[in-house]
Amino acid sequence: MNDKYSTTEGKTSEKLSDEAMLSAQWKNIDWHKAEREVNRLQIRIVKATQQKDYNAVKRLQYLLTHSFYAKALAVKRVVTNDGRKTPGVDGVLWNTPAKKMKAVLSLTDKGYRARPLRRVYIEKKDKKKKRPLGIPTMYDRAMQALYALALEPVAETTADGKSFGFRKGRCAQDACEYLFNALSRKHISPKWVLEGDIKGCFDHISHDWLLANIPMDKNILKQFLKSGFIYQRELFPTEEGTPQGGIISPILANMTLDGIEKKLVERFHTNALGKVDSRFKNAHKVNFVRYADDFVVTAATPELALEAKELIREFLAERGLELSDEKTVVTNIDDGFDFLGWNFRKYNEKLIIKPSQKAVKAIVSNISDTILRRGKAWQQDVLIMKLNEQIRGWTNYHQSVCASDAFAHLDYVLYELLWRWAKRRHPKKNKWWISTRYWHRVGNRNWVFSTENKELIRVDSTAIVRHTKIKATANPFLDEAYFQKRKFDKGMHRLTGKFKMIWKNQNGLCYHCGMPMDVTEEREINYLPPKANARKEDASADAMESENERKQIAWLEERIAQRDAKIDTIYVELRQEQAAHLDEIHKRHGIELKLKEAEAKRCDVHRCDRRQPPSDY
């Protein structure tokens, strides 16, 4: 690459150049303390933002971005997320503790120059178009994660109350519940809905607007925005937009769109004095819900919905954005509309929310691809593991709506696909043989696709649990106890059996690291060996650990196994060398003995000749 794209990544401390020392430093970082110290500064940023003391915000952001613990957390986020094995244009990966620690020590804003993004394209859901992704280098990702820690408290404080996408402690189910409350009442709720979609939101945000309105270091922000991208070995500049794939991009996009709700309230809910008046609110029935760049506006009449559309269009134009005319339409609630993978529709004045046809077709397509294409040569337990991951993710997302029919349909599809999979593997076997090989009785259930260790999840056994909507004014940095309680209650409602008991015993925290767990994570129950001085009744306890912690433990176990295998190999080689060396010694010793014997015989003969008298004596 050109020198102008170089970073300060190589500038590490000479005192800490030793790989073993760096590795030990990374392993000895107190992550609990790091979280506490960073959170303490974030809380101060939130309070300064609430008081509109932007000088204090700037000062506190500087302290946070130059903090050792913030840099460590930024690097940890980069090396533990799903993209940790995906390099940028420089091909560098931080896959060892020493490299991670070097990265922590090298993060600085002095002379920082962002490298171009690596442009890749992924298929969209409709598979007609491809979505462009920009993959930064590991160093640039860490810098984005670092400055995201300082920007997120401001974004959470100034965000719209009905914005739920890419926000801490909020999810799509919260948006669903707010829409349910707005649309579910008989004869009172609004009848018309504006389905909104912003055309290429991430790709077209105005850089000038971002640089003028985003409260963070302008030089660093400019580096993030103007880095350019490389596609097919050619460098292209970036004149607009924030790249999809960047860690800080969702925060920038949310801050760009924040203010739509306020604009609608000022137009439809306020009186001449500028105060919110319930009379106007009840008459217009205008409600706004947004998830990332998708939004819904309810209205009493289609004319009000179109007026709201024009207001939003003006708002977006200032930021370099525009609405998609194809996807932005006004719909009657009796005809129904799709939002976030759900279909909202009223049947005889009763609102029913269920998985959309697109969502059902998508999961069926993914499962079919897993079973009949990718998994055609897999062992049964591997196939069960992969399918359980897909099923659990889909059911966790949809179990808060009317999804019983969709779950039953998915069970039927799974059986048909798995039967085709089994028949293809054994074309010469009869149905009885195939059924008894792959389907078994488990408890009171017949026809369970299972092995000795794993069994396929029955989809229609998933409990339908109503989601509790979040407080619109809740702040994840100030109301930490509230968010922790929500996460714990979510686990208590959704988990069953032994998982629920262990979740309650551990208070929703990981047994190993003590960090909060996500109920949607892959779960396993592990046996705990007895601790020193442990009570007898605690010796056989079970525990759950977080997905990240489990991955770390699995990685460590793999490294230990590799080390043990290497040690065994070295031990065998040493024993072989020792045996060969001993053989050589024995051979040499044998030769030496023979030489000594020959020498002794020669000497004896010589001595005997000397003792004999002369022949003429």
C-alpha cells in the first residue's frame, strides 16, 4: 500500500516488545474493572449531555478515548465479534494475546490515518440486488470501537424515544409492542399506516452534515468517512455515506435520523403555544416507530399520512437522504402490512401479529439449504447442532407474536426435508430401517430426530411469551439495574426446565466471568468440578456460561490439546533419539571392548615372547 495510508500500528513500546510479557499483560487485564472505569466516564458524559454542557462532553470524551481500559475494551470487541477472522486490506489479524496487547498500546489519535475499506458484496433478502459492505482493517475497527464508546452515551441521551434499532437494551420486539399498543384498540386506533423506507440510508448520508452535527473529534470522524474503499485492486473515494460494516456506522446513522419523531410531534401534537396537546394527538392519531432505516407512521386519515410523508422527506433532504418511492406506501390496517419480519393486520377489529410470509419462506429456504445441500454428507449429530442453531434463533425472534401456526408448519417442513436427507443416504434401505436408525423415542415423544447425545428441537413446543415493552425514556447508562432486571426476567419467562433453574441460581450472569448473559445465546449445561474447601452439596452443581466465555474456554482447551499433542510428539521423538543414541553407544562400546580384547591379547603374546629364553641358551 501507499505510505499515505500508513497508521501508527507499528509504534509500540520498546519496553514491552517481549512476546511473553505482552501475552501475560493481555491475560491479566481486569475486565470487570475496565467495564467499571469506562462506564463511570460514560455516565458522566450522559449527565453532561442532559445538562447541555458540551464542553464537558468534549473533555470527558477525550479522557475516555485516551484511557487504557477503553482501548482494551475496544480491542476486545474487535477480537471477539463475528468479524474477527476477516482481515481488511492489509491482511492483518489479531489472533494472539501478544498481538492484542500490542494493538491496545498502539491505539492513538496522533497521526492517525484510516486505511481504505475492503469492499465486498453480499446478497439481500430478495436476492435481486447485492448489499455493499466495507470492511476496515483491524486497527481501524478498534479505533471505531474506541470512539463509539465515547459517542454512544450522547446518542442514547439525544435519541428518539421510539427508535429501537442498533441501540443498547432495545430490540425489534420493543418496536412491535409499541405498534401493538397504537393499533390494537377497537374502533379507536388509527386505520392508516405509512410504511417508510429510506433509499440507501448508510450509503448516502451527507458527510458535511455529519461533520457539522456529530459531537466527536472531527479529524477522527473525517478519517472514518473519507477513507475510501478498494474494489478489484482499484481505489475509490467516498464522498457520501458511512460504510456498512463499520462499528461506529449504526450510531452515526441513528443520530442522523433522530429528530423525525420531534418533527412529527411539533406538527401534529402541539398547540399554538408549542405544548403537546392531547386533543390534537387523539384527533390525528399520529404515532411514529423506527427501527434503523425502516419506520412506520400511523394516522387517522390517508391525507395525514401523506402529510407526514412530506415532512419526513424534507427532514431527510437536509441530510442528503431520500425516501424510496417503491417501498414508502400508505396502507389500511385491514389490508395489513409487513414490518421487521412480522405481518400486522386487523381481522374484525382484532389486531393479529404473526411472522410474515417472507420470513417463513426465508427460514424454510435456509433450512432446506442446510439439510439438502450443505449437510448432505454431515453426520447426524452435526446436522442436529446446525439446525438447532437456526431454529432457536428464529423461534426466539418470533415467540412473542402469534406464531403457533408458523411453528407447526416449520415442524412439518423439517420432517419432510429430513426424510429426504435420510432416504438419499440409504437408497437401498426400506422405510422401517431408515426410521429406526434416525428417529427414536425420547421420553414421551415418538419420532424424535436424535442421536445418543443430541436431539432436534421441536419447533411447535416453543412457548409463546408476550414481550414487555421498554420504557421510552430509559437510559442504559443511568438505569443499569432496570436493564439488568429486564434481561433476567426475559430469561425467566423464556427458559424452561434445568436451564431456567440455573439461570435463576446464577442471576443471569456467566459462571466464569460474571458478565450478563443473553437468553438468545446457544446454551449448554456444564458440570462443575468441586472447588477447594467446597461444601459436599455443591460438588455436583451445574452451570451455564456466556457464549463468548464458552468460545474462549473451547479455544483454550483446543490450545491445551494442541500443546499436549506437541509435547507427546516431542517426547516420542526424544525417546527415539535416546534409543538411537543408546544403540550407537552400545555399538561403540562393543567395538571398544573388542579393541581392548585384541590389544590385551597382543600385549599378552608380546609379554610371553619376552619371557621365553633364547633358543641357544
